[in-house]
Amino acid sequence: MLAPFASRPSPKLVFGPGVLRELPALVREAGGTSVFLVTDTGLMRAGHAARATALLEAAGLPVAVYDHSHENPTESDAATCRDAARAVTFDCFVALGGGSSMDTAKAANFLLTNGGAMRDYHGYGKATKPMLPLIAIPTTAGTGSECQSYALVSRDDTHEKMACGDPKARAHTALLDPELTATQPRSVAMATGLDALAHALESAVCTKRSPISSLYSEAAFRHLSAAIGRVIAGSPALDDRGHLQLGAALAGLAIENSMLGAAHATANPLTARYHAVHGHAVARMLPHVLAFNAADPAAAAIYARFGDILRESGTTSLPLIDWVATLVAQATLPPLTVPAADLPALAAAAAKQWTGTFNPRPLQPDDFAALYRCAFGI
């Protein structure tokens, strides 16, 4: 029998090359008359923030720019952004960048409108007051944060990643302009693309999957698998960038309506302990988690279905798991050494990750340790 579920609404999706020009109208549609734009220094150098600012100011919408977001935002980062926001007058957030800019904007929105510290919002639905509208503009194709109601923020003390969610934190609009992803370094495009692929594959088999989330997972996989090979090879056309960006957003909607699994549970301790880039850490673990999950009949059937999609589209004749392992190998990820002595601590940390509790095959610390051994040849 079908399990009960409740779907979550999605942001308005605006997709297409050049749609950044619609930003002023979208801000006004969300009720905004002035903007606090959260971005990073790389996007400032690339000129994207200047383009967005010019469009808004030409439309009579004042803009204050905060360009200090950075990878894996912490509680302190959220508080710093909140303090900057307090110093100006505005009524609409715009997040321009990767998942970190969007997480920083969401986190600042929590603190600015509801007070307290980010750890007060660890979990879901703990914001009691209204929040300001948010327009999310991803310049990478990976996290899917533009379609999720969660801000991922690390604790200052333990570096544990906290998922802080609330329906009011969800973006009013996700503006998906593939032209904005053209300035990504190849390493970033590979890491974020593999992260998005993991989102599609993990949400497809997790224990919280539903008929709604499954539609998003499969649609995301179709878009991502059609383009990720050329992204990793360093030769994507604009259409490939579009497939990847739309696939990442759909995978974000799949997560919003389901959850993730052991690839993310094992990746987060690698990021916390060794400062590994999130997408790299997820990619290193993904093929081994897929192989582990394939012992579950329902997961194996879904993997077989996705393998059929690969063959029908002419992408590859390899089985799904072999194809993913090949992609990861071709991505030439930065070296990461995990000493055998660290295994108990890593396994214990992975076992505490919320996402791991939704994996189709339950895991104990010994299972997590075995996954790390496979991934790092220990």
C-alpha cells in the first residue's frame, strides 16, 4: 500500500538563458521595494552581482550588497550577515551564488526576523514570526538550495552541520539562468554537478520517498545524466548548463519532498574533519553507498530503472553504479587521505547524521566504517 505523505509547495521557477533581467519584476511580485543582496567575493569579481544591482537600481529598487558569504557557513557567519542586514533598510532578500550564499541569506533571515541563534532553529518549523521574501539565484548547478526551505549551517564549536528549516524560509522565486553558471571553474562545476546527481539518486531511494518526490528525482536524473559527462569533460554547451541547472533545482525539490541518505551522512564528517569540499566528499562516497544500498530489493529496482534511462537515452550501456563510479573517476577529485586511526570517530559522526536515518538500508557505526574503508582503500 502507498504510505501517507504530504507534499511541500515549490518556489516559482523562472528558467532560461538571460532571465536575470526579470529580477526587478520578481522582487516587486514578492512584495519587495528594496533589496539586501547576499553574494560572495567571487561573484563580485565575475560581475554577476554588479549586473543584478544595476538591474534593480535601474528599476528604482535600492540595493545593499553583502559579499562575505563563503563555503560551509557557520553560526558566526549567519550572525555577521544578520548584523549587516540590521544596519540597512530593506524588505526583500536576494541570494546570488552557490548553496553557501543561499544558506547564508536564509540563516540571516531567520535571525533578523525571529531572533536567537541558528541552533534554536535546528529541525523544522521553529520560526514563530513571519520572514522576509527571498529571491534565490543560483550561479552553480548543484545544491538545489534555491528549492528548499532549509538553511545548512555548521555549529561554531563542533562543526556539525545543522539543517534549519521552516516553510517561511523557502524562496518566493528561484531564478534559473544557465548563463550565470558559465563563470564557474571546472572544479566547482564538477563538484556541484556530482552533488546534484547524488541528490537525485539518494532522494529516489530514501525511506521518505513518495510518488511526488519520485517524480522530481527521476526528472532531475534525466536532466543531470544528459549533461554531466560533458561538464566533467570540461566541454559543456549552454544547453548542457541548462540541463544541469534545471536538474539541480528538480533534485532540490525531490529533497524538499523526501530526504537524502548515507552518501551525505558519510560526507559531512569528511567536510567537518578534513575541510573537504562538500561535493567532493559526497562524490567519493556515492558509488560505495549505491553498492551498499543495492542489496535492498526496492532500491535495486529503482537503480535498474535509472540504468534503463541511461541506456534509452544513449548516455551509456554501463549499469548505473558503474557509470557513477566512472564519472567520479573522470572528475579527478582532489586527493583526500583518511588515516585508519580516524575511522572510529568518522563512523560515529556519520551515525549521528540525520540524513543517514533515511537510507533504504539501516546502518550501524560498523557499516559506516566499512563504507569509509571501501572509499579510501583502508
